[in-house]
Amino acid sequence: MSKIIIYTANLCAYCTMAKRLLDTKGVQYTEINVDAESGLREALMQKSKRRTVPQIYIGDLHVGGFDDLAALDRQKGLEPLLENYKVTRPQ
């Protein structure tokens, strides 16, 4: 199964908001901090064609940034995308 990946940076309020939204949905994601290693930001820019963070991928789908993620949630389109990524908790 593909993963949810969120590219973030240090001191990024929108990154924090995106992670919180995903956390409230009960999904696991992989965070890649582009400030952590030289070249990661450039690789992200090539991959996403955008310069800003966060950049969020759900499987092979590039959702975009926090505003895109929040809009998708408001339009009730986020839940169906996340269905296969829900964390099952023991009863």
C-alpha cells in the first residue's frame, strides 16, 4: 500500500496545521522535513512543481498544501481518500 507523505519545514505553521488535521483523521503519515538534509527542498520542488511546504501526498495523489487539504476536507473529499490509511486501535 502507498503511504501518506507530508513534506514539512521547521517553524512552518501550515505544516503543523496539516499534521493536526491528518492526526484528527486517525491516519499514519510519513513526515519528511526538507530542512533536515541538503537537497531535499530541491527534490520536493522538482517532484511537486511547488516551492512551499507543506506538500501532501496521499498514495500517488498530490493533494497540495494545507489550504488544498483543508478544502478537500470541507468538500467531504478527504475521508474517502484516507479510508485505507486509518489506524486500527485495539479494543
